[in-house]
Amino acid sequence: MADHPVIAAVKLALKTVQVPGGSSLADYPGMSDIILTPSALAFAISVEPGMEGAFGPVQAAATEAANAHAEGRKVLVSITADRAPANAKAGAAPQQKSQVQTSPVKGIKQIIAVASGKGGVGKSTCSVNLALALKSTGLKVGVLDADLYGPSIPKLLGIEGKPAFRDEKMFQPFEAHGLEAMSIGPMLEPDQAVVWRGPMASSALRQLLRETDWGNLDVLIIDLPPGTGDIQISLCQQVELTGVVIVSTPQDLALIDAKKAMDMFMRLKIPIFGLIENMSYFIAPDTGKRYDIFGHGGAKATAEQMNIPFLGEVPLHMSIREQSDAGTPVCASDPDGKEAQAFMEIAKKVA
């Protein structure tokens, strides 16, 4: 399939950008595919560790060249150095501290990640309602959708339309229910998959985080993808996280993966604020009878075993699902309801 005219024009423009050694960026083997969406144009330049500084001018020149042909799209050019140094000694012990230094994000006081070991446990729903619950305490709160492969935040917050830009091509975050929000979701065509390797996805996330004009936030909630992959590790190495909240259902299968997620954050020395048991129980609306569909108490027992706080139980309730699908989470649509109050109690412990 032939390149899109914009991609073809950018490739031609990149032939004028030279990399160290004299060849053009368009012919450089570390140049990734160019990803084009209605609102963004992105590609990565992979370099040997230690060469990031030398490629800084290349990144700037490539951004300028691509901007000339992007037709108003946000241009994201990333430098990645994900390979081990060629002169590393075999069997050498790993360094105790990462070479990458964490740094704060402009305008944000605290950053809290919400994570899970596996998908399908309601992590994104918990992220959004936790953010709204924190906002109800008087804090200024934002949400970043870090699940680039399966962004859910736009659906949960009712976000529509393409993101706008402020000065210097900074993203202007969406505003929904009093929250500042950013996600790659609105930049994609409906049903368009994000087919990026780990380093490219990590670089795109870094730019969504650092090239969004958040204003002044007390707290940014980052909704992480499930698992313990590149995005999680990259984020922890480069951003000063205040802490992380783990979400799981009560069943053993989910808790097995939740423990792995907690182990990862412990290894990376990120404070774990605690564990949420989502879909904890179901109350039948007609009889009032309680059903422990996924078991009960597993998350609390796991928290005790791992010596971390248990933050609370969130019931499995139709209104949570219905309001989430409608883009009006329960903490916004019915803040005094029992379901919202479960999130409010969790927010108090986190705060």
C-alpha cells in the first residue's frame, strides 16, 4: 500500500536532515515507521545509549522538517536508546540506580499511578472515579490515559473531538467533569489500533505527559496499562511518582497478577499507597441479597500478606457500568450514592 501523501512528503523532507556520520535521517536504520493520525504525526529515532545528546540537533531538525508537511498535526519525534551498551561486560552486575534521572512535570505537584497486573479488573473506572473523588475534596486534579493500546478515558469521561493546541504546539487538555484530561484516544480514527513497539509507545507517552499544558494541578492520576511492561518501567524511571494504587478483583487469578505488579513497583522503589478490591460483591436489586461473584476478601488478605494498606471495596453494581458507558462516572453523576461513597472513602485514604 502506497504511503499517505503526508507521510511521503515527510520522508522526502527527512532526506535533508543529516545524522552523525553523514547519512540522511530518511536512510538511517534506526528511523521507525511514521505513524499518522488525524491529529498527530509521530516517529522515533533509535540510537545507541550515550548518543542521545549527539542526536538532539537531529531531533530538532526532524521536527522542523516534519512540521512543514504535517498539515497542522502535532509532530512527535522521539529519541529512544533501549539497547544495552555494546561494551557491557558479560556477567557484570546490574547497576543499582538507573542512568535515567527522574524529573518533575511542570505545573504538577503530585503524580499518582493506578495500576493492575491484568486487564478487565476495572482499573480505568477506578482511576476516573478516584480522580473525581479527590477533586471533590477541593484539589485540582487531572487524568492521563497511559493505556495507549486500549485507551478508555475518553469513553469514561465522555470526551469527543480532537485535542487543541496552545502556544509552542503544547496540547491543550480536555476538560470533563472538572478534570483536566489527556488521552491518545481522540487522536485516532474509530477502531484504529496503535501498532507501536515498546520504545515508541513509551516515548509517545512521555510527550503526552510533558507536552500537555496542564496548568497547575495538585494531583495527576495516571491510568497505566495492565501488566509490567515498557510503559510502566519507563514512566517510573523518568517521572517522580508520589505513589501507586493497585486495583484487583477478589479472585485468585487477578490477585496473582496484582502481586506481580506490586513486586515491580517495590523493585523500582515506588511507594504503594494500597490495594483496591473492585467488583467486590453484588447486591441483587430485587431481593437485596448479597452475592460474592468473584469471591470476597482476597484483596484485603493479600494486602495484609504484603504489608500494604487495604484501601477498600468497590461493589459490582449496574449503575457503575451504566454511568461509565455514558461518560458520566458515578462520582460525577451521583456523588452521594453508595457506589460513589466507596470511591470517596478510598480517596480520603489516598489523600
